[in-house]
Amino acid sequence: MELAPETETLTLAISEQIRVDGTLTEASLSTDGKIRWKTESGERRLAIESEVLGFSAEGPRIRVRALVQREGWCCGDGGGRNRERRDLVLEPMTEESKIAWCGKLREFIDSLDRPKKLFILVNPFGGKKCALELFHKQVKPLLAAADIQYTLQETQYQLHAKEIVNSLDLSKFDGIVCVSGDGVLVEVVNGLLQRGDWDAAIKMPLGLVPAGTGNGMIKSLLDSVGDACSVSNAIFSVIRGHKRSLDVATVLQGETRFFSVLMLTWGLVADIDIESEKYRWMGSARLDFYCILRVICLRKYHGCISFVPAPGYETYGDPIDQKNRWSQKQDDNSEVQQCGYQGPITSLENMEWKIIEGPFISVWLHNVPWASEDTMPAPNAKFADGYLDLIIIRDCPKSALLSMLTKLSDGDHVKSPYILYLKVKAFRLEPGQRVGEPTKGGIIDSDGEVLARGERTYKCGQVAMMAYGPIQMTVDKGLATLFSPV
């Protein structure tokens, strides 16, 4: 709720004297969906689209349920502030007036295309294992205030969310919401794209509520408008019903596919992310601790990467004849089992490929700016530009590397002369062994899922989705849909 500009020209649907929070005053509802009323300090207003959850008639009164910025009764257009629940109580003078107010409020809210029924997946094991508590204490009351119905289901094991959405009757819902970290979102996208009706299923809007260790996607969404990464801001983005497209990358090796929406890492970042699991007893400090350990005992990996650069990045890398380097089988999606989405229909052979040879300290591809709430590896990444942001470190003194890693929280690391930062349309990785340790390989990690483990790596005895060998990535622009703050 904010102070209304005095010079604003209004078209009013209703304007009359009523009681607002018990005080008799002049109040109006304009056709642009704003409730205005006069106070001793000036005229106030409440925007239905951006602040109102819903309303109810309670006897002679109308209770307007709102979610406003915490700073008093004011709500700016951005900033990192959180929201809190506030109610505005209107009391028209007559029953006819009350009916008119209710009718106009309902008419405007119904015009906003907000979801009416949601399917909600809660991961009770992610992060601090408090997702279910967050749902009941913070999410459920806001859904009730917005008159949104829902079906709730907890995930019981890894890939459970993928199984659930693969057979879910999507016609019953207006969206799917993940109360979790990024992992459940990734499972949902993979489940939708492996359906027989994937082309219709992937249009289902997806929402996120931060309740995991890594909340990179919702952090990226909320940060794009200056909002804090909070439960209330996240679920309000779903309630308001705004949507935006999201690129989806297909990771392919032979007949095996994985659909990525966040990132792929190999080298330093993957080692820190996966190998630090042995120190989970340390909590979130395990990542900082293992990061320092890995920089002190720095590894490099043989291998090479090739890519199709986005416009403006053609000077990176050396030209390469892909026909002589990659087998036709690797490029031919027709050999992949015809079930669900097969990946972008593109002729990789006809693209202008570039190559960069190793050794590498780190190779990191990102689809959105943030990897977690405090790590922004790709400050220039866009949700639906059709490209992945590629961050490469080939060589770097340890002191400079440590300094660079401390700047991941604001994206300033990309200014380092040791960083190559570019955008790519397609990408191929040929991973090799550790420099100086030819019997040891590396780990390839995508969206928190270990795609491949090389020889003598952490938990190398576990079965991985792919072999530690060549893989490729292609991007389908704006394939998925997210609930978004704007």
C-alpha cells in the first residue's frame, strides 16, 4: 500500500464514502485495479494485481487480503525487501454498495488469469529438511488467502517427482509448484519431457518455493526484479500468475538423454559440489571448507571442449572440422529411442564449431544467473535467449583463484583475466584424466545430478547415468514455462 500521486488521472468504477479500517473516508476503486482512500497523511492506494491475494465478504464488511512490502504500508516496485500479510477492511454504507464493491473486485481479480488449482510437490528431505513445515506455516495460508485449491504430494525418494509428473493428469491443474531446491524442478522437467504428450505437457507452468540447499532458479527469478529470495515472494509469484519462458538444454550421450535447466560442471566446481558430500556433517560450511582444500591441492584435467558460439563471441576458440572429430552416431538423434522429447531439431554438422584444448581447471555452463542463493556464476545469463553461458578456467595462480571464488557472490569473478566467459548455442565436452594422474578421471555434474564419474573418483563404484566420455548439449529456446514475478 502506497501514497498515491496527486496528479494521476483516474477512471473510477466506484467512488463513495465508506469506512476503511474503521474510519469514514472517501474511497474509490479505479478501472486500473487500484483501491484508493484518504487518510490524515494523504491518499493511499492498494494495487489489486501486485498486492492483493483475495477478498471475502464478512457481514457488512469486505476484508481485502493483501501481501505488501514490510516497510510500513508502502510497496515499491522493486528492492530486496520481503512481503508480509496485511488486511484492508472496507465497510460500505449500504448492502447495494457492498455488492457493487464485491462485484468489481471479483471482476478485476478474475481478469488476471491467476491459477485456481495447483499440484504441489514437497521434498521433505532437501536442505534443512523443513520443506513440509515451510509449506504449512507460510505457503498454505497464502494459498488460502488467494482462494487457490491444491493437491499436495510429498516425494519419497530420488526421481519420485519425475515418476509422479510422468503420469499426472495435467488437465486438472493450472500449474505445478516445487517446494524444494532445484533438484525437484529438474525431475519435473525431465518427467514432463519424457511423456508421450510432452509437447503439451511442457507448457504447464512451473513454480518454485525455496526449501533446498541450492535455490538457484528461484533466486534468479526473484533477483531479476530486485526481490529477496523468500518463501512469501516466491509463492506470491505463483499466485499472481505471471509466466516467462525458460531454455532447456538436452545433454546427450549415445541413446541417453538428460534435460538440464540450470547448469553443467566439470572440474573444480563439480569436484567441490559432489566430493564435499563426505563432509555433510559440517552443514553449509562444507562447501567453503572443501573449496579451500581443492584450491590448495589444485587439480587440472586433460580434455577439450567445442562449441557453437553465439553472435558476438566468434573470436573465441579455434575453428574445427566436426565431421572428422565426431562420429555420425553422436550427432544423429534418430537413433535415440523415440519416446518423449528428442531434443532440438538442429543440424549440428552445419554449424560453425570452435574448439579450446585443455588442460582445464574448471568448465561451467549456466542457463540462469544464480547457482544458489549466494553464488552467481553467470551474471549475463538470460532465461530464454537460446544460449548457455560458458565459464572456463584453464590456468590460474592459486591466490588469484581463491580471490576469484570469493567474488562469485556478485558476479565480479568474470572480470578476472583468467576467466573466459562467452555464450554458446551448442556444446561438446571430451573429458580427460587428471594432469599428472593418468589413472584418475573427473566428475561431470548437471543440475546436481552426477552424469558421469571417471576412474578412481568419489563413489566411482556407483552407477552413473552416462559414461565418462564425450557428451553434447544443445539448447531449445524457451521450451519450458515458469511462474515469474513479472
